[in-house]
Amino acid sequence: MGYEALTFERRGQVALVTLNRPEMMNALNKQLQEDTRAACAEVEADDSLRVMVVTGNGRAFCAGADLGGSVDARQASDGEAPQGAPPQDQRLDEYGWIGRQAMAFYRMTKPTIAAVNGAAVGAGMSLALACDLRVGCPDTRMRTTFIERNLSPDSGMSWFLPRIVGYARAVDLMFTSRDIRGEEAFTLGLVDRFVPSDRLVDEAMTFAEQIAKWPPLAMRATKRTMQRNLMVDLEEALRNETTGHVFSRRAPNDALESRRSFFERRPPVFTGE
């Protein structure tokens, strides 16, 4: 399908989604929100695609919410609305902002990777956190921002951030709203791999290809089991693991290929069948 505010490339079994409002530092307006949710749906529905990589065009990953439409890049980065815009709570409601994008990413059963090429601020940071994994570089800059705008966190940040870095570190970043740059983002666990800036997308794609080579149904079952077991006791976790095994076995040819490739000492080729 066609997109207005992002580009969608198919590279083998990996979809590369690039937020494409560079003049606005890829700030999330209504169109980009709709396009990102549609891209999630397209990847989820296409059995030939096994992993999605998300990055930004230009010097920013995503500068946060652009709920005013005509806000310039500086204002978008700061999360400010243009003069005469309606109150923020009204704009949030109008654009269906709170929850939809976070849920679109969370509900995907296929792995997602954010290649954080620059600033990921406010809701843009939430977007990166909503992905399963993040690749960073020296140009990566994250900032929670919400408290600066007299807001509590939205777009899923209050859920994702403490699960990624722990409660104390999460509230540190929320309460101080300080910049986290480059290697510190890696040290804190905000990004999972740290690579040179000029290699960011290539390294993220290599990471995605490493994931895409494994059995697709087992990968989807693994993701869903891991997500569910963040919030349950051991007994329920064991039941979820059993459910994951049942789902994985819907691809008997992949199970057979796993055994054959092991005994034949060759790389496996999984089809999802």
C-alpha cells in the first residue's frame, strides 16, 4: 500500500520502515501516526515478512508529537503547540493519540527493531521503546520530555520504560527529563546494541536478518510468551509456555527441518509450514 509520511521497503524477509518527515524531525502528526499503524498491520499480515525495522529520515528518529500540524521543527522537538491551537487534552483526544500507536506495536507478533538514528523525544522515545529491540549510535539522543510540558507520560512510556530499565532508572529519567546520549543509552539498556552512526541501518538490518532466519511461528510464539509472562506468576507462565509450544507445532515442516539440519550439520531453512 502507499504511504504519505513514511517509506516502506521490503528487503528479503525484513521490512524497513522509515519515518519520512525530515523537515519536522519526523514529529508524529495524524498522518504519520496512521501510517505507522498501517505499516504494523501490513507487516503482521504478510507471511513473507518476519521482522520490522523502524528508523527516521534525516537527523532525528522522531521528535515527539506534532499535534498542531503547522508547528516548526524546533517546536516539534520541544512538544509545543502553535499559537491558537486547542488545549493539548483536546488535541490528544481528537487524534486518538493515547494508546493507539503503542498498542499497534505491542500487538504485533513479529519482532520489531528501532534503529535510533538521532533524537527520540517524548512520544518519539515512546515509539522506540514500543519496539522489541533498539539499536543506537553516537548520534542517538533520548529524552522523556513530558514533565517539562506539565504532562505525565503518555503513548505507552510509563509502561515500557520501567520494564526496560527498571523502576528507579525510569523515574530518574522521567523526573529529571535529561538527555541520554549515545553510549549512556546503551549503558542504561535503552538501546541493546551500539554501532557507528554510518552503519546504523545496515547493522540493524543484519540484526533483523539474524532473527528472521529462525522458524517464524516459533519466533512469534516466543515473543507473545515473553510479553505475557512479564505480568503473571510462575504457574500462569508455565501454562503460557505450553500454549507457545502448541502454536509453534503448527509448522511441522519446520520441526522436521530443525532436526534434519542438526544431523546434517548445515544451516536450517525455515518456511513457516
